[in-house]
Amino acid sequence: MDYIEKQVNKIKVFLKNSSLKKALGFYILIAIFACGLCYYATYLFCEGWKNVIMSLEGIENYAVIYRDSRGYTIDTEALPKSVNNKLRLLEGVEAISVFLYASIAIVMVSHIYYKNKLMEPLEVLKKEMEAVARDDLSMDCRYLSGDEMGDICEAFNQMRLQLINNRKNTWKLVRDQRELNAAFAHDIRTPLTVMKGYTQILRMFQPGGQISEEKLWETLSLIENQVDRLERFADTMKEINTFEELELKREKSTAKELAARIGQLLSGMSASALSIDLTVDESCNEAEIFPDTGAILEVAENLMGNALRYATEKIWLQLQIENGKLFLYIKDDGAGFEKKALANAKNPYFTTEKGHFGLGLTICRLLCEKHGGSLEITNGIHGGGIVCASFFVM
């Protein structure tokens, strides 16, 4: 019995993994064999009853009269009418049984074929389509079979996974666009702050003649540089959709020139109540570098803006070059970073203050990484926050 069950299971597995065409052919062959067997059994049954009927009437030799192209064939003994009717009935049963068994075979093959090959995968696909229609992409519609229906279910499942992936990408694009818009609003403030600082200086000293013409033109030139930066920044933001698309524009320069640009930036940002100490390491004197000056200045602006908000009296800045990297250190004498800030400050939208987007350090980190460097934050031994931005510039 176990052997028979084992063989039946093998046949079921074979049919499940067979193609639709092969399985249908197999079912038809079985149906033909079963029809032939049933018809043969019916034929033997009818012939047996014919012999019984003839034996009861005592008739041994007979021939049925029929007409063909050659003429007539005449029986040797006349058959009684009652016997002839019974024989014709049995012959009719033989003839009708062929059509009856064929019809039953067609119905059975259709039912079994649908049940074994189509019903389950179609039900799986139906449920999956209903789930997709109600915006539910969590249902797995794989159907483990080696036939075409298994392939269709697998293809539908891959489509479902692709829809999930597309939805994630869409949300990512929306989030990236949101971050980009917030970053634009965030980063546009610093150049405006610098321009405002220079403008206030002119208003304070120019009417009384306390500023020389040379210093006046220098200040106006610095304001014009900030305007140019804003224009370039606006053009860049129009061209990209995410920070990942941002391309660096490296240009040949020297560390000394970059330090001077950072110094000019600080002079427009600094507040009168705070002391800012900028130290340039000897390694930066005449070193030839290839930076994206705009990106480095943007990082310096963001970090300096944070230091100005948290410093109490003094801010220290230091520039140095080591192993092809430019390091910018900014330290303030404020309260330093809280534990939560140390762990999350570089993540988007993390902030401890109302009115801020929480994107400043995130933007700095992304620009540093684009430049082959990194951004690190920590607290000083004697208090205050320390931020180190590095850029690969060689």
C-alpha cells in the first residue's frame, strides 16, 4: 500500500511540475485509455448477453441481414422478433457507450485538469489582484510549480516587489526633495547674514568718513562675492534633485588662498562680542590644492554659524593639511554637545532648537563625503564643542 501511495505522489509531483501542454496531453492519454478499457468491457458484456440470449432460444448459428455495395447477406436461420429486438438493443448500447464514455472523459479531464493545474494559481492571482486593488502589496503570490502558471505567479510577484521598490523610491525622492528645499532655505541664510554684516559696517562707518575708500571697495567686493555665490547656489539647486547628484567643481588653488577666503567669510559673520582666532598651520602656506572652494566655504559657513550660536566668548579655527587632506577644526567655549546630539547631530532634521531645520551638520557631512573626507564632532576636555571637517584636496 505504501508503494502505491509513493507512486501516486510521484505522479502528482510530475504532473504539478509538468507544463500545461504536457499535463493536458497526459490527462487525455489516460482518458483515451480509460475510454477504450470501458468500451471493451461494455463490448464483452454485450456479447456475453447476446450469447446468453441465443443460448436460451436454442440458436447456435445466425447472421444479421444487412446491405452493402455487393448486395445482401442473408442469415441461415430466421431470428425470432423478440430475440432480434434484444440483440439490436445490445448493439445500440455498444454504439452509444462510445459517445457516452467520450463525453464522460471530456468532463472528467476538464474538471481534473482545472482542479490540479489551474484552480490554485488562479485563486492566488485573484487574491493578489484584490490586494493590489486595495493598495496592499504585502501578500506574497508565489506558486511553487514548474509549469507556466508558476512562472506567471512568479512574474506577478516580481511585479509586486517592483511596485514596492518604486514606492520606496518615490518616497525617497519626496524626502530628498524636501531635504533639498530645506537645505536651500538653510544655506541661503549664511550668505545673507554675511552680506547683512558688511552692510551694517558700511552704514555705521561710511557716513562719518571712518572708512577709507580702499576699505569701502574691498567691502563691496566681498558683498559682490556673496551675491555671486548665491547665484551659483541657486543655479545648482535648479539642476539637481538630490544631494547624491551634486557634482564637485574642483579648481587649482593654494591653501593660502583658501585660508584668505575663509578669513573674509569670518569677518562678515563675526559678532562684536565674540573673539575669533583663526590659525593657519605652516603646512598650508604654499601648498597647491585642488578643492571645490564653494563646497568648503559652505561647510565653513555652516560650522561657523553653529559656533556663533553656542559660543560664550571665543571661537577657535584651525586649518592644516596632512596626507593630502585639508582639515578644518572649529572649537567654541560653549556648553558642548549633549549625548543625544553627539549620536544624532549628523542625521537629517535632528535639532535641539526651535526654528531650525536640523540640516546644517547633515549638509556638511554630505559635502565632506563628496569631497573624499568626513565630518566628526566631539566635546573638548575642558568643555565646548569641537567639529572637524576634512576634505581630500590633492
